[in-house]
Amino acid sequence: MISPNMSNVYFDNNSTTALDERVLDAMLPFMTMQQGNATSRHVYGRTVRDAVEQAREQVANAVGAYPSQVVFTASGTEANNFAISGIAGNLPNSQIVVSSIEHPCVTRPTFAMQKLGYKTKIVGVDSNGLLDLVHLESILKNQDANPTSLVSVMSVNNETGVIQNISKIAEIVKSYKAYMHTDAVQSLGKIPVDFAGLNVSAMTISSHKIYGPQGAGALIVDKRIDIAPLLHGGGQEKGLRSGTENVAAIVGFGVACDLSVSELTRRFSATNALRDHLEKGLVQMGAVMFGNKAARITNTSFFAFPNIEGETLVMALDRKGFAVASGSACSSDSREPSHVLLAMGISPDVARGAIRVSFGANQKHTNTIEQVDQFLVTLKQELQRLKQMTGVQFDTSANNTKAA
Amino acid sequence: MISPNMSNVYFDNNSTTALDERVLDAMLPFMTMQQGNATSRHVYGRTVRDAVEQAREQVANAVGAYPSQVVFTASGTEANNFAISGIAGNLPNSQIVVSSIEHPCVTRPTFAMQKLGYKTKIVGVDSNGLLDLVHLESILKNQDANPTSLVSVMSVNNETGVIQNISKIAEIVKSYKAYMHTDAVQSLGKIPVDFAGLNVSAMTISSHKIYGPQGAGALIVDKRIDIAPLLHGGGQEKGLRSGTENVAAIVGFGVACDLSVSELTRRFSATNALRDHLEKGLVQMGAVMFGNKAARITNTSFFAFPNIEGETLVMALDRKGFAVASGSACSSDSREPSHVLLAMGISPDVARGAIRVSFGANQKHTNTIEQVDQFLVTLKQELQRLKQMTGVQFDTSANNTKAA
């Protein structure tokens, strides 16, 4: 098996992050000692129950919510599915509205509701990736047989890093008596997140995007909403999410949330410096930048080079030891151009060239300026090589005037 | 915070088990090194993808299935919900049949399907906790407007440890053109589990019941079934279960599955000796035994003492350092008598006294004969004390002739 080695450079932190050492330290007691089921009434059960409740406070504190508003899930995907099916599920025959740049774990559960009689609508974005508020209002105004029950718009896009004005969107949505959900998976740990201030009805967050373990996420829910569970069973999480609590992961998530606040400024500055350095070099090399006219999180750069396929460049850079993404990690198996870029009006040809660099500022695995410099040198070499290869193909294939 | 100490004894392994050290060792590299998202195409992604696929083989091997039949979930609860909603979901207006002794994570998602137009029926069990096959056939024969699409019967009951004849039940179910699902969460690691041999359409297993980590489970599925996903999104698990893979947990689950086969005989013998020793003592003390006339897994004893409330005894034993359960761990918050015992025809008064001891034979945390001896001594003392307390209450409350 070929594994990454010390010289490999990881620039794909919007996909997943390395576990922070302090998070692991907090988790290990729950993985080495005999532990109980958090539902059990004996001392083993009570001990892990206390740990879960402490984590719930940590999570709540990090996002400006009350502990009672935190429903633990196993992932951001589960929290998004829970939000869509749980909120709209109690309002039959209504309409669910999502933006054109949502992650598939928002869009697909929404489309799945069509089978149950729900209508769905998609709100567009402008060329910067910002929600088209006029379009949103025109959809909400049109209250026909299927009034809008729920609108879901992500706080920060995973590909471009563009930040939406969620409190403004929520204000519009609420004025039409609909519920507002936001997928805040990419904002937590990168910008301040304030559930109360955003004025949304529900918000999704995830542990493994903030140097916490995989296997934990949460839906933060305004409990005045009548939300139906997605997972039925033993009645954990006050009946809203059944299943034995993944205690170690939840404990780790709690600590990762603490760190997402205490380290926010450091992470922000560190990744901002890296991105500025990177983008200066990229622009000099003729890169097309995406979303950079809008407010963005500081760790993300999304760009393309004309006539170079993103997927090809990702593989070339991987062979040289740099891990970057070609659009959303979760759809990396797909060869379709990024739906986010298409929604922004980028042509499919340009969108197919998209490359995402997302920096990490983990205590132990922080990316460095030296890595960015090495990356820029390698990128230049690889671009030249790929352009030459294209040239060679032209020479040997007389009838073919278009690059592969 | 009061935590368990070295002198505490854990007899609640059907609720959750301690992580095997060898499992943790396999997980740690995925928690200490920079890792990728299993969907990513770079070396970090491919490395964890390989690890997930190796675990899939380990899980498949342990349960007599093909790797392609393994769909990873975050828990047994999720796998059971997925089975019920996923299989019946593609067969609208059909009937779902479950046994009267299922875990709530089978029964409740089944009842939740009623809102979508499904009918549900419950098959009873006999006084030993074995499925009433005549009742099952009478339900299946009655093919009215809602033909039965799915029958779910657990392989081993979590409270009594009683083993069902699943291949026989599956044969009946399939003869009526219905699909058969079994929750095998309590059988894996305690008796041989053979998906192909059981002849079921789908089977649920869970990691944390077999000395693996919390946060991993699987639905083993005959892929000829048209099953709908419960979690929609990035299309992981061939579109059947979206969400970033919890790599460390899946890797641990794989190793735990390996051990569930290689250590089966040792665990079987070790827990069998403990249980025989325990039950000899219990019978001498006048315990009522539940399910002991049927074939049972070897680690579980379910019993009651007349006029002693189970919940009270659990708390008394906990204070003396012994962790046992009063019925299903997942409904320990409930004061209702065990639905399993009521289904077996046990009177509510007797059922309220139920206590479950479930032994573990983990490499490092194996229960011992000495612990059983200590437990029997303590149990005797606590029973005497509780009976005396009851007596005192009688004396001080002249009008009250019934124990509290």
C-alpha cells in the first residue's frame, strides 16, 4: 500500500482535517478504559453521560447556542438530512427551497422529499457565488398550493469559501413564515458562528472539519420547531436522534469546538497569510480565480488555468506530493464540472479546470509558507509539462486540432 | 465527577463493550497522522479508501457475506432504520411485520412508516421468547390490500439472550415473497453468524457490541434488493449511505470482526463457565430465570427476585461496585417493565424485577469467576437488606400491606 510520507503536503482541509493532539488526548480515556452505555444507570453509564453533557456545553458555547439546542449526530450529512426531512416532514405537501450551491447532502435529501409529495425550488447565486435575494423573495412570494416550509442555504461554500449573509437571508425567510436552516460545516472554526445571531431555525456543524474526529456532528435546533427524528429507536437525544452515543467522538467534538473558538484568530491569520501568498503567485501564473470578489473564509482558494483539466492537474500534483481537490471532495468520483461554478455562471470548459487548495492550521499539521512556495514551483513545472504534452499530441495527430 | 475505579465490576456487555487493545492499535494511525477524505483522489484519500475496503473484507468474512454486500453505517440503530425504511420504502402501501421482542430501533422506525401509508403487524413469541411461527404464517397468509413486504426478527434478543431460528423464519417469509431482515447485533461475536446460511435479505451488525469502537455498524444487504438510502448526499457506499466515512471506526470494526471469529470459541467457553456459575448461585437464592429453557448466547442471564424491583436492585448493586442492567439498556430511562418479558407472558409484577447480567470476554477486560463469586455474595446481602427495608416500611406504615 502506498501511503503519504513526511514530504507529502496536505492542502485539502475542507475535505477533512487531521485530529488535533489535544482532541485525541481527551478521547483516549474513553477508548482505553471500560466504559458504559450513556443510557445505563450505573456508574459506567453516568460517567459517559456526564462526558456527553460536558461536550454538549462545549459545542453550544462555541456556536452561541444553549446546550438543550444541540442534537448530536454521526456526521454533518446526517444533520443535514435530519434538518430537511425532520422540519419539512412535519409540514406535509409544503415546498422546500435550497440554493444552487448546496452540498449534495442538502440537495439530495430535498429532492428525495418529492416522492412524498413535496415541491422543491432552487435559488440561484450571482457570479460571486452570493445568493440571489430577489430570486429568493420571488419564490417565497409565490405562495400557491405548496407554501414554503423550509429554506436551506449554506453559510460558507465548501468549494469557493464564499460567505453568505445568513442573518439577512433568515430575516427574509422568516418574514414569509418559513423555517431557515443553514449548513455551517465550513464556517465553524474559520469565522465566528453565532446561532442566536444568525436567527436561523436550525444549523448543521461537523467535527472532522475542525480538527475533531470523524463520526460526530450536530444539528443545532430552535426547540420551538416541531422536528421529527430521522433515526428512531432507544430515544437518545430526547427522542430526536436514537442510537448509542459515540462517546469518544462526541468528547473529541466538544474539545475541537473549544479550540475552534480559542484558536480562531491564530487560524484565521495563519491561513490568510498562506492564501495571500498563494494567490499572488497564482495570479502571476495566469490563474482564473473563483469567488474572490466576495467575502471568503481565509483558508480556501478556488481557481483554474485555461485549457488544463482540473482532474489531470490534481493527479499530476499528487504524484509530486501535493494533495489538492478538484471541486467538492464529496463528488470527486464525478467527472462533471463543479455545480457551484456552473451556478455562478462559469462556463463548463473553465469550470472543468477547477482546483481547490484549502489550508489547515492545526497545531501540529499547520501548512507553511515554504509549502506554498514549493507548491507554486511544482505547479508551474506541471503546467508547463501538461501544456507541452498537449503540444506533442498536436504534432503526432495531424487531424486533431483540439487538445484532449 | 464520580468515575468507575479498578474495583468496579462491569457486567453489562450487551449494552456496550470495552474496546479491545488490538482494535485500538489498528485505529490509532488513522487518529494521529494526517489523513484524507476517503472520497478524495490524492494519496491521502486513496490510503484511507484502501483501509475502508480492507475493513469491508474483514466484516464480510466474519459474517459469511461478500464485501459488496457490506454497507457501513454509524451504528446498529442506523442500520436497522435503513433496513426498514430502505426496503419497505420502495414498496409503497405494503405491510411491515416485526416480532414483539424487537429492539425499539426496529419497532419505532416501523411504526413511523404508518404515517406514510404502511400497515404494521407484530408477531408474538412463546413463553421461552421464541417466535410464534403459526402466528407469523397466519399474518403472511392474510394477503389483503397490503401484502407484506418485509419481516424483521432479531437473531438474538438483547435482554434474554434467546437465539431465534432465523433460517427457518426466513424460509417461511420468503415463501410468501416477502423480504427478511434480522438484527444480528447481539449474535455477532457470541455465536457463528452466516449471512448466506441464514438466507435473509438484510442483516444488521454493530461494532461496539463486539469490543470494537462506537460509531460503526453495517447493514449486510442482498444487492438484488432495491433498497433506498436513508442518508442522501455525496454518494458514498455506492450511493446507499452518504456521509464522510468514519475511517478509524470502520478500521476498528474490521479488526473487531476478525477477532469475533478468531476468539469466538474462547469467548463462548469463558462466558459459558461464568454464566453457569452465576445461575447456579441465582437459583439457590430463589431467582426466577427468564428464557433459560431456550437456546441462549452464553454471556447473558436475565432473572428476577420476587417482590424486589429491578431498578432498585440495579442501583443498590451499583453502589456496591457492580454494573448490571434492568432490562434493555437502551430503554433504561423508562420505568415500564421489559416489553420482551411481557411478550413472553411474564406478569408485569415479576417483569419489574428483571435484572440482566451480560458478561464480557475481552482480552483485557474479561470477567472472572472471582467477580461472579463476589457478585453472588453482594447480591445476597443486598436482597436481605432490601427485604428488611421493605419489612421496616411495613412496620411503620400500618395501613400499607403491599411492598413499595
